[in-house]
Amino acid sequence: MSTYKVALVMIARNEAARIVRALASATNCVDELVVLDTGSTDATVALARSAGARVHHFPWCDDFAAARNAALALADADWNIVVDADEWIAEAGVELLALRHTRPDFAGTLRVDSQFDTPIGTAVAPSWLPRVLPRGVRYEGRVHEQPVHALPVRRLPTALAHDGYRADALKAKAGRNAGLLARALAQAPDDAYLHYQIGKDHDVYERWADACLHFDRSRACEAASGATVTLAGTTPGWHHDRLVREMQALKQCRRHADAVLLAEAAMPHWQHSPDFFFALGDLLLDWATEEPARAGELLPMIESAWLRCLEIGERPDLEGSVAGRGSTLAARNLVVLYEGTGQVLKAMKLKQSH
């Protein structure tokens, strides 16, 4: 049986608080750890070396793809596992161990479970990202870079945990990507994906009006290019995340009617998304709260939306999904709704079943 060499490849800057955790989680799964430092002023380099990594240096040039590619060029491996310093292998990584005996003729995606803070605690949103790359694959894109290849893609069950969206981490890197995204957009002003990423950046930092502007522009660019939204699953995975984020951003801007029109157009394509129906129920409740005269019309629709979440169940395969929207979070909202409207028996039954 052939044996293939496996490397962890990372770019890092000022990640002293996290880098040992990331490297230690992968040590048993790889043959070498390669870290490319892009200008740390803390103990990142020393800590990476103490964890067994081979560390090199790269002058930061405002281009994530350039840094990724420089790091990949340093790794003499058949398989490269790309991990960021604010991530770590959250499970045993059996599939990564198996790479040593797996022909490098495909690209692998891993589930990255991003933690983020909410008013009721920490939530998790999974994304499937291309992180297992054969020798020779390289990235394109100044920011939100993507590997470019024509290989088949497989989903590998190993999951990475990610805490880069927690409140303290977001505060530390506020504005980091905005300038890079603006420069990328100047070169490709009609790129729907870039507008989505800019909208997402605004959304994460609660700049709701700007988020709405770019989400709308993203959809307009697709329409102008002739791209059409057909069935979910035949469109890019990020369309799901864009839709849910745009509905929430419109709600925050008190543009309830616009959000409902958006939801009505998208509903036939996302009947299998608990996140869509969760956001729809939240939107309608906010509208009913702002305009009580509509409550009689909207409350049954709110209930129906959250019940639909429970019918669908969890869908972590959908880009931008949030754990609990197909189960506990939807049930909690329904209990609050039932208790607030005097439907005590319904609330009790739901508590017992969830």
C-alpha cells in the first residue's frame, strides 16, 4: 500500500493565544506542521516552534491567496491540510489519518463549526470549506480566497472548531477584511460573491443598512449576468447564508415588507431549510411587535414557520446554518409564543417533547 505524506499548512499573525491549541490538535494526524508567519509581534513564532512547527516568514502584502500559496509551496507533502490558528480539530481526525493511504486525486471539504455569541449564549454555525488539498493546488482571491482546481470534491467527516467569530476575536480584527474586500471589488465591481462577502462583513459588525445594500447588489449582479436561482443544491452554497442574513438585516432596518417579499420569492427553493423558516418567524414576530394591528394576521404565520423548523430538523449541511434552529431554538421560541398568547397546554406539551 502506498504511503503519502501529509502536512498541516497555516498562515498566522499575532496568534499567540491560539496557535498551540491549533497545532496540537493536528500533531497526530500529519507528518509535518508548516507555519508561515506574516509579521507577528507577539510570541506566535516561538510558540509555533515549541509545538513542533517549521516556521517561515512572509512579508504581508494584503493578499491572503499570496500568503496561502507561499505556505503551500513550503510544504513538501502529497496532502496539505489548511487550518487557521483560531481553529482546531474538534474530533479524532480519523479521516485525516487515512490520508496517508489515500491517493491524492480529489479535494476534501471539512465542516468548520464557527462559534459566535448571542444574547442567550454561544451558538454554532457550520460551513463546509475546502481544506484538504493535494500537492499543487493553489489559491486565488485577495480575501476570502478559494483553492482553484478541477478535481472531484469529497466531504470528509472530520470537523474543525472555530472561535474567530466570538465577540473578543471580532473586536480584535475589526476592519481587517473591509479594506481588502473594497480593493477586490474595485477590480471586479459586478462580482456577486464579493458583494455577498462585503454584506456579510457589514452584517457581522451590525452595520445593517450597508449589509442590505450589498446583499441586494449581489442578487442584482447575478440577475444581470443571467444567473438564475433554481432549486437549492444547484446553486452555490453561500446563497443560503446570503438569504438568511439579508432577511435578518432587513428586519433590523425595519424593512419588514421588503424582507417578506424576499422570503416569498425564495420560499419554494428553501423548503428544506430550518434557518430560513426560523428567520421568517423571527421577522414576522418583529413586525407584529412593531405594528400590533397586524398581530392577528401574523401570529399564525409565525407559529407555522417555527413548527416547520421542527418538522425539518437540523440541517448542518446548509451553508450558514445555526445549530438549534431545527430543534431547541425553534422549540424555545414556540414555547415563549404559546405562553405569551395564553396557549398554556401547547407550551406544556412542547416542553415535554423537547
